[in-house]
Amino acid sequence: MIAYADIIPQPLHRFDKELYVEVLDKKTRKTETMKRKVQGFSKQSFPSVWDVQKTGNELKVAAATDGDIRVYRVSLPDKKITGGKWITQRGQTGRMAQYTQLAETDMNKPNHILAYQEEKVDDDGSVKEMNTVIYKYYTNETKKLKPPINIPLRNRDNWKYVYNGKTVYMATGGKKGGARLLTFDGNGKLKADKTFAIKYQSTGNPIPEIKNGRLYFLIPNDSREKACLLYVFDISSGKQLYSGKVVQKGKRINPRYVEGVKLTIE
């Protein structure tokens, strides 16, 4: 089966919202469409669907705004949206909170968890607390990641956060060389803390990316090589799979300076 969900405003009532869920049976090629009015979100909010996952005979649809997250249940036998559960709700945290979903390492594989970032801010907009939270689809529990105590709040933004299936990863690289990868299970417990030996002299922070069991590091600009550097590691073994330069070629290209700003793995 293939499932799709979306929340859109109604054309005649701008602030009314409705959840649409479409399910395609790949064997029969028949499509079932279900819909339900979305309750609880404010008129000023614009919720979007974060994720759709199958758990037993149900679909679970995670929808969110910047301050609220709710998971809706869809009964496949009854072909009906049966209800929803607030994971977070504005005003529950004591401080104003903002939520963003973590990037997924593989969009086409089923996940047992939903992982998101929670930032609690004061009235002046300064971040006072940052948590990475896991919602477990099968048990409806939420768990916070327990990172090592040597990662202060001011350095959390320098990490790359991704998740896949039952695992959450945090990756970063230091300005003076080296890289680090933390692996957490579905309960938020630290399962592995690995370091990777890479040497470089960079003018900016390394850009990490994780995809299909591999850890990638793009060094924006190495002052010695006058080029970007790319390293690829196997997450399970820690073995370096590749290292090389990213350069520009051409008659009108100045080869003395190349700077990387983004890394995307297809």
C-alpha cells in the first residue's frame, strides 16, 4: 500500500482545516480517501503533515505547527480517521517552545519513531533549553535524548541531527580536525560514541551528512589544498571509504578558492 496525507485550508472558510488521507492498494489499484476536520489548532496556525507511518492495522499521521504536534490515527479496516493525540501543545512547557522535525536518512523505509527538535525560548527570543525528542509510534511514548554532558547548549547548533527507523544520529566536526558521531536508540539512550581521524585546515565548520549507513563530511575550504575536501565513512565499522577533493575546472574558473556551503546526498 501507499499512503498520502495532507492538511489544507478549506476554500470557503479560510481558517478551517481538514486532514485528507489517501490510501492506494497496489494489488487492486483502488484508492480510499478519508477526511476529517482538524480540531485544536489556532486560526493563525498553518499545520503541515510531518510523517505518515503504518502500525498494525492503523496509519499514524504526525501533523505540526511551530508550537504544536499532534498524531492522528487512521483505522485501515474501518477506513476512518478515528482520533488524535497531542504530543506537545503550546503552553505546556512553561516557556514558549518551537519544534522542527529532524531530517530522515531514508524517506522510503518505515520508521518506528518520529524525531524532532524542541527549543524553549524566553520572551527576548534567546534559546534557554534545547532537547531532541523521540516519539514512539507503537507505544505513543516520548523520550528525550541523553547526550554526553560535555556537549554544552551553545554548541548544539553545530551538530547534524538525523534519524532513521529506530535510531537517531548526531554528527559534528571540529575546526581543528577530527569528527564525532553519536548514535542513540529509540529510547534516547546513547549506544555509541565514535570519533573519526581526519586532518584539515578549514576556514569554516565541516558540513556533515548521513545517508544509507554512511557518514559524509565536507570540509568547506582547506587553506592548504585550496579546495573542498570530502570524506566518507562506514558508520558500523568506522572505516574510511573515500577521501578526495572537490574542485572546479574550466578556463574561466579561478582555481585558487573553492568554498562549499551545502552537502546533499541523493
